Amino acid sequence: MIDEKLQPIFDEVLRRNAGESEFLQAVQEVLESLGAVVAKHPEYAHNALIERICEPERQIIFRVPWVDDRGEVQINRGFRVQFNSALGPYKGGIRFHPSVNVGIIKFLGFEQIFKNALTGLPIGGGKGGSDFNPRGRSDGEVMRFCQSFMTELYRHIGEYTDVPAGDIGVGSREIGYLFGQYKRLTNRYEAGVLTGKGLVYGGSRARTEATGYGTAYFVQEMLATRAADFDGKRVVVSGSGNVAIYTIEKVTEFGGKVVACSDSAGYVVDDEGIDLDLVKQIKEVRRGRISEYAKLKGSTASYVEGGSIWEVPCDVALPSATQNELTGKDARVLIEHGVLAVGEGANMPCTPEAVKLFQEAGVLFGPGKAANAGGVATSALEMQQNASRDSWTFEQTEERLAAIMRDIHRRCAETADEYGKPGDYVLGANVAGFVRVAEAMEALGVV
Ligand code: NDP
Ligand code: 2IT
């Protein structure tokens, strides 16, 4: 429920962003958390501060023409939403997926504001992307697409302005092509303009692993509040991309047994525990489908086409694919199977109904803006290394990441306690993130 004082703000957001369902869903969830804050700190509602947080500072939409391998001209749409720069340059990933539209980029950019604030690092919130579908495209096609995308984007970004990174469909290959074109267009070796770079041209160690590792660290902290840990737990991780792979890696290191993962076509179950080297071979090297896992692994593994991965019984569920992939129906099944904790590796993977069911059932629930903040936090560490022309060891970087995740957990938990909702990480994350942004916005005046 949105507090009656904040309802007119949401009504206006609804009117102005009609039909952008994911964006409206993300705003509604945050506004539902803010009633108690404005009661305690009326100054945060002055000068239309909350209305301003809900309106992007700048939205850029552009045409991306490119030539495919058959010589035919293709047209895609590019986006960059520069949502909030009160705490630092806009920061957030770029998503290439056919489903991308302005509402999805705005939801992601909005979430990013609070996530980035929670890291405690000096980064504002933004997000970008395109409806380009990299599936089945050659390296040459992906390169030409990235070059055309950057040919417009370069004028809007910069190390002090806006620093994109990867997201769905954008990994180190795409970041390399984007950085190459930025360098060519500007004639500047400005490493801090993008993060998620390869190690040989200014990337940070542990950035590839950071989101997944960070999610595992965050969930470990949640489990510890119930005197539990990953050891011996059955874990299900959806997706099999960057976040899923490194979540599986760290959870396994922590003693958990990951028994299932997926892609958009189906899921695999392996009661021996997922063989991560095989998943990496299929997904990172061959860019193949998860169905191949069952064929290659043999009798312990099975592949289920379509269906819901959340039917696989588990103690810990880590949705790490995409928004709204875990519904109320799935949540009921997980609760029936006795799930102890759910951590969002993806952005907003659980529907509002699912979140409510988990919380009512007393399941530990870590929202994405806290649980998956390790990726962007390590991007900020990459920016630090670029600014100081330094390069840290893997251990040093992972130690910083682990400390940041423990800190985010503590801040969310303490904020939930302060507002009389112990264990409510949704409230804790929204409020702790909001307060930091609100204080900066108040100080900076009406801009
Ligand atoms: P990848 O592109 O590496 O992997 C995405 C995975 O999710 C693939 O297995 C993909 O399957 C699956 N997937 C994507 N879209 C859908 C869909 N519509 N339905 C079902 N499955 C789908 O992306 P990431 O791992 O980087 O991102 C995963 C999630 O984590 C996203 O929500 C992203 O926003 C979030 N995130 C990413 C961060 C990062 O640093 N990369 C940081 C924080 C959050 P298929 O191959 O079949 O499409
Ligand atoms: O959703 C996210 O936090 C990301 N895709 C990572 C953003 C970043 O700038 O590293």
C-alpha cells in the first residue's frame, strides 16, 4: 500500500508513464516503502524531491542502423536513460535483448539509483540498451552493431558524465567493441568511460565474477541471521549467464549444492550438483543452449523444456535471469517445498505477489537492489583503479566486494529495524538507498 500522502505522486507517475508496466512496478514498490520515511523526515518530501526522483534527468532514444552479413541494412532502437546524478556520474549497464523498450530501461535505471546509493560509492543511476538480439549473430555483426550504437552514445557519456557497463546480452566481447569505437571517435584513451572491460585494456579483476559472488555473500549474511549457512543446502539458480554462473561458483565454494539452472528455453536438473565447468564451456565458450548440458552430462542430469525451474525442490532459490520470472504461483510451490531464503541475482525477478508471499511466510528475501549490487560496486572499484592508473589483485578486489556486501546487508537490516520491520530487506534497501540520494538532492537544490 502506498501512503495516502504519496498516492498523488504515484498517480502522476502513472499518468505520465502510461503502459510502462515494469517501470510502474518498480516505482510502486519503492513508494510503498517511503511512507514511514516522510512521516519521520518531512524534509525529504519538500521541493518535490520524490517527484524529481521518479522523473529521469535525461532520456536518449536513437536509431541504430547497421549492415548484416548478407549486406542487408538492419535498424534497431538504442536507449540511454540518465536517471539521477546526485551521488555521482550516471552508472549502470547496457542490455541487448529483443524485449528491450523504454519502460524496461526506465525500470532498470530507477532501481539502479537506489542500488548504487546502497553501495556507499559515488555513483548515480542510469541504464541503457537496445532491442538488438545478439542470438545467432556473427562476431562481425555484433561488432558492427556495437560500433553503430556507440557512434550515437559516445556524445552522451564520459568518465565524469555517464559510465555504462554490461547487462543481459552485453559481456566482455561487446564492451570491447564499444570501448574501441569510443576511443576511435574521441581520440582519448579514457578507460573510466566503461566498466566490465577486459583485463588487458583497463578492466578490474573480479568484475566478471562480482555480481554472482556478491549475491552469494549477501545471502550468506541473511542465512547467518537465522544461524544457518549454505553448507549442505540444495540451491536452485535460474539463468546460465554471467550472474548465474558466478553465483553457482561461489555458492558451491560455500558448501551449497546447486541442483538446477536454466536458460529461456528450459532448465536442467542434476542431482549430483551442476558441473560448472560444463556450463561455462557451453555458455561462455560455445554460446550454446543449456539443453546441451543434459546430453553431455549423462544419466544424472535431465532437461525440461519450458516449465518452471521453481518446481525443483530447494532450500535456497536465487533467480538470476530476468524480471518477473518468479511468479506468485512459483512462490507458493517454493514455500510448500520449505524454501528458507530467496536472493534476487537478477533485477526484479520476483513479481510483487511472489515477494509478498515470501515475506508473509517468513522466508528470508533479499531484493535485487541489495543482493545483486556487487556487480556495480565492483564497477565502481574498476573506476577507482582506472582513475589511479592502478590494478589490484583478485584477492584484494574480492575482499573489497565482500566487505561492501556485508555492509549493504547490515545497512538494510539496521534500517528495517529502525523502521519497526525487522527482517524486511525490501523496506531496508529502499529506505537506506533513498535516504542517501535524498540527502544529496536536498543539498544540491532544485536541479
Ligand atoms: P546474461 O545475458 O549473461 O544471461 C542472461 C540469462 O538469463 C541467460 O541464461 C538467458 O537465457 C536468461 N534470460 C534472459 N532473458 C530471459 C527471458 N526473457 N526469459 C527467460 N530467461 C531469460 O545476463 P546477466 O547474467 O548479466 O543478467 C541476468 C540478470 O542479472 C538480469 O536481470 C540483469 O539485469 C541482472 N544483473 C546483471 C548484472 C551484471 O553485472 N551482469 C549486475 C546486476 C544485475 P537465454 O540465453 O536463453 O536468453
Ligand atoms: O544491474 C546492474 O547493476 C548491472 N547490470 C551492472 C551495472 C554496472 O554499471 O556495473
